[in-house]
Amino acid sequence: MLGYRSFFRFRDEPNAQEILHGKLFQWLSSKSWDATKLVEGSAQQIAANVTGTLVHVGGDSGDDGGGDRDGVGGGDGARSSRFVFDQHQHSGTWTTTVTLHLDAGGESGWVWFDIDSPEGGPQPKPPRIAGELLRSVTGRDGDHVLTGQARIARRTRATEILQAIEDPRRRGLLFLAGTNDNLPLDKWANYVRGILRDTVGLASAHVLDAETTELVNSWLPATHRIAPGTVRTFRPGVDLDDPLDGVRHRYLTTDRIIRANRHALRGLLAHQARALSTSAPLPRDAADVDTRLRSRLDTALLEDATPPQNLTAATTGEGSLEAAVEVQVPPVSTDAPYPAGLADGPALSALSALTDVLRDLFGTTTVDAATVRSLGALAGRARTTAKAREDLQERMLRIEAERAEAHDEAELHRLLLEDEQLERVQAENERAEAERQLRHVRTELARIGEAEAAWSQPDDDPLDVRPESHDDLLRRFDELEYVEFTGDEDKTHDLDKHDPLGTWAGKSWDALLALNDYCRLTRNGEPTGGVHHYLMDTPGTCHGFPAGAHVPVESGTIQNDSKYSAPRTLPVPTGVAPSGTVFMGAHFRISRYGTISPRMHYYDDAAGTGKIYVGYIGPHLPNTRTN
């Protein structure tokens, strides 16, 4: 069971190979493991109950598997080494895998540690070598430093902290501890280092001083801020524009820190860091190197498993050399004079070569029927063995491809489950708030003598019946007096492939009803203040939609970069814009669902033509995070 994984990059590190290999061999020596016994492609015993295996690709390894492909092999000067150590104990086998990769030039690359522990056994602690390497080279998670322990961050590093939060390439957790003037910074930092001790190589951590805490929080939305006296855990893929995203990034409250056992907190935080590091997908370049290293190791194991035949032994038994005298064919011995016609020429050369082969295989130079048949039998077995090796290697390659595909699929399902859990949290919060408001209204009605009205059922309204599919949703636009659909119906229909129960279609209908009521009020001259203000303060007789799921305007980057603005420039009637298109930055977040995450983009022309035009209902359009 994979219990620990650390992956970090480094760059601009002169003598990186000497540093990394030197630290690794020092670590092996400290464990009394004999690194000098390591042999390329073969498992060797390097200590009692410990075996070690070494494989290389690229560089001078002799790898010929397309080393210049994708910049991961030897064709461009890159080289990779993998060390696999198996410790056999009573509880099971612990396997430590260390992969070192150097890009062309040798000053940049990455380091990858895996520890597999026996099922049901204790969780592995960070190996000492992980911390030693992070002290020897500047490791990076994404574009930012992977800290060996929590560092104090002052004002000059505030921008760096914000960038680390949003870093799209970050794989691991980012722990941020907030401070105010009432907290002794040094003591607080030491406490944080203690509870994060078992996350070395898995996560980065910073303790923000009071000024930096205040400054960083001024840049963050309320849903993502770091309260003084708390430790917030930022997962990868932070979306500061999505209020619901804040739920993903949990924090230890001051009360929890005061009440909880320090050892228990350390175990909890280590578990969170391990869970993410072992499940997060590897970068594509590392996955490519992994595939080639696995293939190289498989080939080496096949060669070990199918050594050359013991040819002498294969000739014993019936038809063996000992039985050669039984064969009634005059033998030819190279000790006797060659027959006439064989004294020179190609025939002599062939006979000489044959006797050399017989000497090497059987220890004899006698050519007779038995030796020739034995030689043929050995050749047949060798051909069968070679074919079996080829078939087995092909099968191993297929299994490896299936493993990679299954891993990718599992990662996709993990992300989709996380999105579904966030949707569930939002739905539960909305339900609880609606029930709270309903109780309040019923209480107030009962207090003024309207208890019967408080418990009465509303009249049926056809608009309250939600569509069952996106096809149904598109057909029901005719029921909306003030909203028109101008977009590509095919893209909307495609959402049904991922929404078999019609949940997204129903939520889109809710948003459309809110837009319809907003536009009606605006046309009637009532002050609405725009769609977002309407959603923030929806009149009691109108349909609403969570304001946190509404984005009134896109960022400047989206608006000004044609790569992002073009997909958001959508059709409208020429009476709205002579060109027949307008930029539709305002949109609703219908749901979170991986890269699909459906969105509804619209243009508010209530003050003009008196209508709202929906130009897009479909998968999330490209932005700076998705591209």
C-alpha cells in the first residue's frame, strides 16, 4: 500500500547529480546498506533481509526506447535513475523507491520518493533523506519552494504567499498559519513546526506575521482568509472567485488547537498531507519517465527470469551424447584427417564453426546424429523461449498501459467525488437556511394570528416544475417572457451525457426564472440595481438564485485576451448589437464537475430591448486555470 509520496522539482543547481547521489548513498550507509552491491537491472542483497535494484534510462544507460521523446530520455541529454529497496520484515515487505531525474545540462530536474508499507501496518514517517535533500537543493512544488519546515513569512513575501495559494502547478498542501499582535510569533511558529513535523516532503508551510496576515487577507475573499491563531490548509486548484471553493480549504481553529492533543493534531495533519500526495496525479513528464523506467525494469527481470538454457543438462537422457554410440551414423571427429573435399573452402569453415559450437555446448567435437539432433532440440527450445519472452513482454506492456489508464480514471473519479461533496455541502447549507427562514415566517404569522396561512400549501405553478433534461430545458424557453436563448443547442444537449438525472437542467431553470423575474421588475421601472444586486436582495415574491454562484463580470485577463474572450463573444439579435454578437462575461456557475462544470452565460439588455439573452449553456469555457 502506497503510504508516502514526495515529489519536488529543482532548478539552477550546479553539481545536482553529485549532491543527490551523494546524499542518497550517505543515507544508505547510515542504514548499513551496501550501495556498492547495486547492479543495473538485477536485485541484489545489500543487507540482511534487504534487496536493492537499480535501473537507468537516458544518458549512458544503453536505453534505446526512444530516449529523445518528450524530453524524458537520453536523446536530449536527460537521464533518470531509479533505486528500489525491499525490506523484508515479519509484518510484511516495505518498499522504498527513489527516482532521480536530471534534465539536459544536469542542473535541473526532479526527485520522487515512494514508500509502500504492508497493508494494515503503521503509516510510514517521512524518511530522513527527504529532509536532507530539501536542505541540499531548493525543492519546488509547482513554481514555489517546498519548505522542509514551517517558515516565518514577513511582509516582503506577501505576494509570494498569494501566488503560492493560486499556483496552478502545486500538487501538495499549503499550510498557512495566521498571526496578530497578541500572538508571540516565535512560540507560535515553533508550535506550528511541531504539529507539521510529519509532513516533510509532502507540503509547504508558512507562519505569517501579523502584518503579512492582514495584508494577505486584504487580497483574499472572506471565504478564503486566514484567521489569526488558526492554521488553514489550502488544497491545490484554489479558485478565489468561487465562494463554494472556500469549503475545500479547511482550517484548525484556535479553540481546536487549544483543546486538542498535539500528537493527535500532528497525526491528523500528516494524514491529510499523505492522502493528497499519494492520490494526486504525477506531472506528465514524470509519468512518461516512470513508464520507461518500469519497462526497463520489467525487461531486466525477464532476462533474469529466463537465463540461457543449461544446454549440457538438456542433452542428457534418451538421445543424449552418452547414447550417441547407439546411432548407426559414422561419426566425424575433428582429430582425424578431413575427408576429401573438406580440406579447404566453405565446407571446412562451416565444419570448424560447428565443432566450436559443440565444444562450447557439449564439451565434445564429435559430429554425429545425436549431437546434431540435440543441437536442433536446443535451438527449438531457445526459439520457443524467445517467443514466450516476447509474448510476456507484450503482455506486461499492456498491463502497464491498463494500470496507467486505471490510475487516471481513479484520479478523475476522486476529483468528481470531491466536486459532488462540495455540491452536497452547498445544497445542505441552502436547505438549512431555507428551513430557518420558513420557521421564522411561520412563527411570525402565527404570532399575528395567521397560523392557518403559515401552514397552507402554495398553489401549483407550472414554472415550478423543473425540466428533466437539457432538451426539456431548451423547449421551455417559450414559457419565459423576458429571456431568450441564442446559443448553440448542441453544446447544451451534450450536458445530458454527464447529467442523467437532470440535476443541472433543474438548476439552470432556477437561474432562468430568477433572470426572468429580474427583467420583469426592471422593465416595470422598479429599482433592481443589476442582476447581482437582485440576487443579493431578492424580493419575497420573486424567484432567486444563490448570489455566490453568480459572476457579474469576468477578470481583465479574460476580457482582454482573445483566447478567452472569443468563446464568450456570443450571438444576440442585431437589434441588440449590429455585429450580431456581444461579450457575455456575466454567468452562473451551475455545478462543479471536473472540467465540465457547466456554466450559463448571458447578456443583460433589460434597459434596452427589455430582455435577457442567454448565449451559452454548456461546459466550462477556457480560462487561465483550465488552459
